[in-house]
Amino acid sequence: MTKEKQLPSEGNGTIIYYSQKDKKHISRRGVHDEKSRIDTNKKGEPYYVYYDLDAYGYRTAKNWRIK
């Protein structure tokens, strides 16, 4: 994955992704830290684990973009 698909490690950025559970687009403030990662699941789909500054915890996003 390229750095454009990653949240900043200093300050914060906004991640936007589609939630399958809620059936809508979600926009969250987040940061990339030492526990964050970009990987692929068993189906070969990329996902991103990031720290969510709105909910104060780690979240996983698929089909995301960084604003």
C-alpha cells in the first residue's frame, strides 16, 4: 500500500470507509501508530487497522480513503 492510503503518524487525519454493518459511509478522525497496519484478509481483500480518535480505540476499515 502507498502512503496515500495511510493516516498520518503525527497529528491526525480523516479516514472514510463504507460500513457493511451500518450500510453507510463512515468518517472518523484517526492516526497511524505502532499498532496500526495495512494487510490482507483470507479473501485477499486489503484492510487497515488504525487508532480512532473519535471512539478512542482501534478500528478496522476496508475500501477506505484518506482525506
